[in-house]
Amino acid sequence: MFSTTAAHVWLTVLCFFNFLAAIKEGDGMRLMRQYKYFMLYCKANDPHSTKYSLQCLYQFFLVHSLLSPKDSERFTWNRFTNNHGKKGTNIPLDEATEHSNNYVKQAIKNLGPNLTEALYQEYVNLKVLRHQSLKILMNL
């Protein structure tokens, strides 16, 4: 049969895959439960993972005590975006922001010698306008 080390490795791998599945499905409560498990795991791996454990604990405190119920709900469920409109294709918001930044950088890079200050400002303003419109929609 399995040794305890092999069982521990499999448990860690399955927890991590459950974490990734929670992100893909956009399941905020399951993600918070996974953070709770990771907090315990990081605490057990104390010398190397103290900061990760504290970050998990901080998120737990935010959801359960520091934020208002409305903000706690937003913090729990507003972590993902679905760019494709299909089930199971959510990505974290910070990754979506990285994609947006990369898109703007590539657009500016592709202009090459045709890049002017006016075109640069136009790209930046479009990004800011998109961000502000999304923020307004989220507050409705």
C-alpha cells in the first residue's frame, strides 16, 4: 500500500487541483475553504511558508470579521472573470489584468516608429476608460 509520505503528497496534489478547479468554476466559497486548508498546510511547513499562512489567515479575517457583509460577499465572489462565456473557463482577476497590460504593451510595441505621444495617450486613455466603465458596472 501507500506510505504516509505518498498519501501526504497525493493529498497535497488533490487539494491544489481542487483549488484550481474552484478558480475555473468561479466558486468563491470553495476557494475560501481551500485557503483554510492551505493555511494549515503552510503553517505545518513553518520555516518556509509563514508569509503564505499569514496571507491565508488575513483573507479569512477579511471575509469573516473585518469587512461588512456586502463587501465580504464581493470579496468572496468577485475574484474571477470569464472572457469566453463558457462554463469552467474563469481566470483570476489579477491574471486578466496582466493580459490587459500585455495587450496594451504589444499594441504600443507594434506601432514601432509610428508611435507618437498622442497615440500613446490614446491607448492609455482607452485602458483607463475601460477600467472606469467596468467599475461603474460593478457598482450597479
